[in-house]
Amino acid sequence: MHSGTAAVVVCAGVAYVLAGPAGRPLVYTLVSILPIVTFLAALASGHLPDRRPWLLAVGGLVLLVAGQLIWPGWMNAAHLGRAQGSSLDLVQSTAHTFFLLGLALAVRRRASADPGGIIDAALFGLCAAGPIWEWVIQPHLPADAPPAGQTLLLADLLVLAAVIGCVIRLGMMGRPGRGTLGYLLLTGVLTLAATATGTLTAGAGTVVSTAVMMTAYVTLAAAPLLPDAPAITVPLGAGPAAGHQRLGWLAAALSANPLIAAVQVLRGTESASLLLPVGTLLVVPLVLLRIRHLSGQRDRAEQTLAYHATHDELTGLYNRRHIAAEIDRALADVDRGALDEVTILLCDLDGFKPVNDRYGHPAGDAVLREVAARLTRVVRREDLVGRLGGDEFLILCRGGLGPEAAVLTERITEAVRAPFTLPAGVVSVGVTTGTAQARPGRTADRNVLIGLADAAMYAGKAARGRDTRRPATAP
């Protein structure tokens, strides 16, 4: 693919030189159509399943070709990068915005866990475009360049820099798709270089800027044909960048315009800068929005940690630590008369180990998750269900159960005894439940209460003479 792309670039350059002034617009137009053909071919073949980002790019390419057909001599007449504010300048800036939207959508797809990646790309564009505009582009613009033309050229520069930022952001998230991203990055850099060349040469380097732009078209045409092109929109998470690195980047974004202003003062520049007010108006809200995203990420991380501190990872039930703390609180309420009774039911599965031995631990995990769901369904709304570990579960009932204790035990037995349908087959397990109560004047600490329930549970196993080593397999 690389050698083929290089060959097309050479052929296009030779054709452009040999065509002469009259035929060069045609050669340039044909080259600009090439990426439309490759994009549509890749989409039609199903090579690019996530169509929307690529279709946005096709929309931008169609705009560029339409502008070239309406104004065929625009490139050869040295209008690129001259801030003339022409209609084709507007078309070009709009087309680049389509590319930016497509890449921003790709960033959103790839960094589904971190939507702030789009803001990072935009900030990169603002920071990178500032020095280029102030020290490369603006000093070489024609003295009669209208303010509207300068604004349009600056906007196009910001968009191109943001496009490059999006590509870099995509590449930072992981290795898949980096071949395609390399071509897209080269396209953005070449387009920016062609614009800068048009500004710096003031018409004398028309052939150079046109050749650079045609090379950008060819590299863009190659991007969707690479085998890893579909990977750039596959979600990969938030990427490797750490929070401190992001905060440092935000600090750099806020410092960019003051730094440019300081350099201008040191150089004795007195001309007004369009970038400083425009850039500041864009950077500050973007930085605030990014800080908001980072703060939201931290809040969600804290919520996740708090959840895992109290819940069992496998079943989603309360874990041993949390259920123990709840028992302590309930016993304290009994001691001070706020509750008339606390009941715990200790449930131990019968025949669970052979399920693991015969079908494997994934099957055992599936059984445990389903047992947890069934226990949650049969208890009262105010009861707490937790997993102590292994195949032991504990139910905490605040308040008197009375005759309902036996009814609840029977519901638990029937719910757990129902067959489990697994990918490897249908199995059944049993459950033995031991019950213990604490009442005013008959309270005990948590360990004693759990010990009483444990003793009752083993007494139940012995009384029934249940074989706990072999699971019953449903027909």
C-alpha cells in the first residue's frame, strides 16, 4: 500500500507538470476526486461498518470537488492561504469542518469511556494553531487582506489543527488503526503545509503548494483502503493518558495566548492580533468544560469504589464486610429498644462443589449469580441479602418474623431447588438454611449470632441426611 501510494503521488506530480497551465486544473480535479472514489468503494464493500464518520468525510470531499469545478483556476491563481475571503475560501473551510466532525465522531466512538477526548483534540488545535498563525501566517499576509478573509483563514487553520489533534488523540488510545491514522495525520499536516506555503510564497510557489495539496489528497485516498481502517472507530476506552497529564495539558492551553502576547511584547510587535481575543474566547470555555468532564470522571470513580467496597463483585449482593456492619447496627437497635427482633438466615448450598468440578468455574459462577437473584426475589423489600463467600449467603431481617420465618425458609428452599439452565447443561442444587434470632434481653454479638445460625444450618444438614457432594441433574 505504501509503495502504491508513493507511485500515485509521483504519477500525479508528473502529470501535473506535463499538463501545462491549461491542463493542470483538470489534473488537480481528477486527483481531488480520487479519495471520494476510494471512500465510497470501501463503504460499498462493507470494509467500513461504522459509516457515519466516513460519510461526513465524503461530504467534505464533495464540497471541495464542487468548489474546484466551479472555480477551476483557483489553485493555479495563487489564492490558497492569501486570506482573500472568497467563496472558495468559505467552501474549503466548511469542507475541513466536515472532516473535523467525522474525526470527532470517531474519537467519540473510540473513546466511549471518555467523551472529553474531543475537547482535548480541540484544545490541541487551539494551542498548535496559535504560534503558526502569529509567527508564520499573519506576518506574510497581504497588507490589503480584508478582516473577513483573515477571520476565515484563521478559522480554517484552527479547524485543520483540530483535525490533526483528533488524529493524534485517536492514536494515543491504542495501536489498532494506527496505519490508517498515520495516513490521516499525514493528510492533515500536508494540507496545513500547503496553506502555509501559499501564504509564504505569495504566489511564486503555486506549483509547490499545489503539489503538496495533491499529495494530501492521495494519502487521504489511501486511508480507507488499509486493512486496519475499521479499527479507528472501535471503542477502546479512555486511553492511557493519566489525569495529571490532562491537567497539565489544560494548563498549557490556558497559557498559550498569554505566552504569545508576551513574545509579541518582547519582539516589539504593535499590530493587533485577531488570534488572542478569538483564541481566548474559545479556550476558556473548553478548559472549563474539560475540567467538568474530569470532575465527573472522578465522581463516577468514587461511586464505583464505594459500590465495590460494600458489594460482592460476582453476584452484586452485599459483601461480608457490609452485611457484618448491618448486623452490628441491627443488634445495637435491639439493645436500645428500637427493634423488637433481628433474624439472620444463613444459607449454604448443597451439591454446589460438584457443579464446579464437572462443568467448570464459569458454570459455578453462573449458578451463584442466579442463586443471588432468586434470594433477592423471595425476601421482603426491607431485608438485606449478602454473600459471605464461596457458596454461603446470609439474609438479615430487621423486625420480628414470627411464623413468617418458616415460610421464608421454605420459599428459599423452593427457589434455590429449581433447575438452573447452563450452556453446558441443566443442573440443580439444594440449600440448607440455619436461623438465629436476637431479641431484647437475649442479644448476642454478631459472631455469636452467626455461630448460632451456622450450628442450626449444620444441624439441618445432619437431620435430613442430605448428600451434599453430588448435584442433582435435571433430565
